Amino acid sequence: MDTKLLFQDAASFQTPMLAVFAVDIAVGKDAEPVVALLTTSDAVAGAAAKVLASGEFKAAAGETLLLHAPNGLKTERLLVVGLGKAKGLSVDEVRKGAGTAVRAAKPLGVRELAIAFPEDHALDDEHLETLPCMLLSRVLVEGAEVAELDWDTYRSERKDRSVRALSVIAKEAEKSTRAEIQEGFDAGLIVAAAQNFTRTLVNEPGNVLTPTELGKRAAAMCAEVGLKCEVHSTAKLQELKMGAFAAVAQGSEQPPALIVMTYEPKLGKGESFGADSPVLGLVGKGITFDTGGISIKPGDGMEKMKYDMAGAAAMIGAMRAIAQLKPKVKVIGIVCSAENMPDGKAYRPGDVVTAMSGKTIEVINTDAEGRLVLADGLHYAKTLGCTHLIDAATLTGACVVALGIVNVGLFSNDEATWQKFTDAAKISGEKFWRLPCTDDYKDQIKSHIADMRNTGANRWGGAISAAMFLKEFVGETPWVHLDIAGCAWNDENKPWLANGPSGIAVRSILEWVRAYAA
Ligand code: BES
Ligand code: ZN
Ligand code: ZN
């Protein structure tokens, strides 16, 4: 999508469709909705006045209203997009609203769209907390760009439903305000491109996106944005003594890939990093297909296990944006990618493997492979000097049972790190729910013959057992673990997002990284 930011009057902008946001300013739970537009343009407000007065449109989040040939406006159509209640309006509603506008245009065959920049000061302050215009502009672009992506790569006859051009129309404003809106707009394009890059990787089938191919795509991306990238395979795993990661990989014809992406910020004159400066480690589970291995999964729904590399894809996407946003903090992205297959050479239940840290693991179930590859990835990150760790993984079905498909399971061994991440998530709009990983649960991973076992002793709290296992490998290093199994893939279309890979966690991880920037 060719996305532009223009400073001019929305009413006189010639376009097939102009979208404007609306909120419900009625106070009180049972009050009849009172709809107000987030614009100071009298012409735009005037064009919608009659239909809004009818009360038919309530400005509920996701609700849209389409007017043809609106009076007094140059646009061919006016699309009013509801954002819900004005009181407590979050930036995520604006993000979704922009996405809803783009996806509303598609079935109409509208190829060019304009969105009127939400002027929240158009309303009374008592109804709406004024949101920073830089943030508004960023989330608007994020929502629109992410909404544009549809999945027709593998159809021989493609139906082109793309929206080719988007103009964000902000009113003429002071120079400083314009600069802020522009800055948010530029950042939004970067963040959205990263999230879409992640989603595109996750959408790829297992026969196309092997660990080797994932390594190639990561390396190509790194070359494009100027990141250092190394892609290793079996020999390096052996050299590093990554016995847990290697065990998972050994049942596949496809060699594993250990991908290491490094971002070193350029410092200005007189700036330097202290010895105690943070180094952030982003570790992703990259199982390009999870059959379960010898503990093979049932056939029903197994095709979806191509998305078992969504954690890796999130980290690769995040690294892409980090290279472009240039925060002043060192970040290392580590992806452990393998295919989990049953085979004559495959690892088996009962095997004991030695992880890179030296700890021994009794394999109870070869389908609990994610924690094995991450054990070595997390330990390796520490040896590279990472002071803070975050991992993302489609790790357990148990997490989906616990939290459904709304919240990502979040675990942490450090309050300050958890708090930083939680603050970041408020801006990203992504939802996380913290679950415990205190030592009360440690018995779950006790083994009779090795240092630990790779599944819980019983079936209760499976997401926690997995987190307890990972915790053994992070030690004292502050760490956040994201179990994204329930949120990485949407089976249903949403008004603001196509079904399929969601790109979950990319935005929150980026926000978290920014929080550490000097
Ligand atoms: N990749 C799966 C987890 C998963 C399940 C992701 C559903 C997305 C949706 C993981 O490798 C796995 O199979 N975990 C097992 C662990 C069990 C054997 C302890 C699970 O959750 O059943
Ligand atoms: Zn598995
Ligand atoms: Zn898996």
C-alpha cells in the first residue's frame, strides 16, 4: 500500500472514500449513545449530521456507516467508523478503527482510501483524555497497514482485493505538531512492516519454510536493514554442545538453523555504553513443523503446526524494526529452528540429552520439543552477554486451555522486567496474562534419572511446567516468557484483521526494547 501523510483539509480532498472516526460520548452505562466525530471539520460533520441524528449509528467499536456522495465534501464516499465509548478510549481502538476502514474498503472494490486524522481535541476534554498525536498517528498507520494484508500467495487465480493507496489527512497545524505526527507516521510504517513480515513468515507452509529457508529469509532481511546475521546448522550445534536442540532436529531430513541477529546502536559523539548497559536477548521457538515426533500428534488439525515457528518469526520481525527504529540499546535475536519429525534417527521418549548448560534432561514426550530448543537458545543468549531475556513460543496447548485465544500467557522471574513489559503492552494493544512460575511448581519437572524431565509430572498446569523448565536455563537473568500458542493464529476474520497469522508479540517486544534505550 502506498501510504502518505498529507496536511490539508479533509473536506476538499478528492478520493473514492474518506473515513472518519466516531465515538459515543454518552456518559453512564445505560445512556442512549450520543455520537460525535473526531474531526473539527464543519463540512465533514455537516455531511454526516442527518444520519447521525437518526440514532441508527451508535459508534460502537467496529461499527461502520457508509454514505455516498456526501454533501459538501469532495470524496465520493464517507465512511464513519465507530471506536466505541469516548471515555477511556484507548489508542488500540484507533488502531483497530483504521484497520476496519481499510478492510471495509476491500469488498467494495475501493482501491484508494483516505483517513481523516483523529482530532480528539474536537471533543470536550471531560469526555476524552487527549492522546498524544505522535502515538495516534503511529497506531493509525499500524492498524491500516496490518489490515491491508490478505493471503492469496498460493492461489493460482488471485482475486486482487488490495487497497493500493492510503492518504492520512491531517489538518494544517503548527510545525511542531506536524513534525510529531510525521514522526509517529514514519514509526508506524516500520512497526507495521515488521508485523507483516512476521505474519508472512508464519503463513508459509512447512514444505516451503524449512529451518534452512527461515535462515535464508532472516539473513536476507538482515542484509536489507543492515543487521549482522549468522546462520549455523548441525556442526555448530555440536560444537556448542547444544544437545537438547540437536536432539529435536535429528529426526528430520531438514537440517536445523541457529540464527543469530545482532543490533549494535551507533552512538553519537561523547556517548558511550557503560559496563552495566543492558543487552537484550530475544529468543524465538522456530519449529517449522511439529508432528510431535515419535510421540506423534493426532492427525486432526496437525496442518496448523506449521505455525510452530511464530515465536521465531516474531523475533525476526522485531529485529527488522529495531534496525530501522534504531533504539540506543544492544539487542541480540536468537532463533532455534528445527523440524520435529518421527524417523529412524529421531529422538525417543526415555532418551537423556545434555543441554548446552550441562544440565541433563530426560525426554518423556518428544512433542514437548519447544522447551528443548529454547533451553539451548536461552543459555546461548546468556553466553553472548545478554543481561535481559525475552522468549516467545507457541509452547503449550495447556496455555490455550487456560487463557483461550485472547491473552498470551506471560511468565517472569523478575518484577521490574515484568513491569516494563506490562507497560509496553498497554501501548501495543496486545493482551498478556501473567501466570506463576514460582518454585512451588518445581516438583513437576523432577526426573528419576536426570536433572529434569521435559514434561510435567501430571497433566495439571502444563503451561507452568513448561515455563518452569525454561526457568532452569535462564537462572538469575531477568526474563520474560511469552506462550503465544493461543494468539499466534486467528481462525476467524476480524473487522480489522484477516484470519491467519496475527503477528502477535512483535509490537509489545518493540515497545519493551524501547523502554531500555538510553
Ligand atoms: N507446538 C505445541 C504446542 C501448541 C499447541 C502450539 C497448540 C499451538 C497450538 C508443542 O510443541 C506441544 O506439542 N506441546 C505439548 C506439550 C506436552 C507434550 C507436555 C502440548 O501442549 O500438548
Ligand atoms: Zn510439540
Ligand atoms: Zn511445538
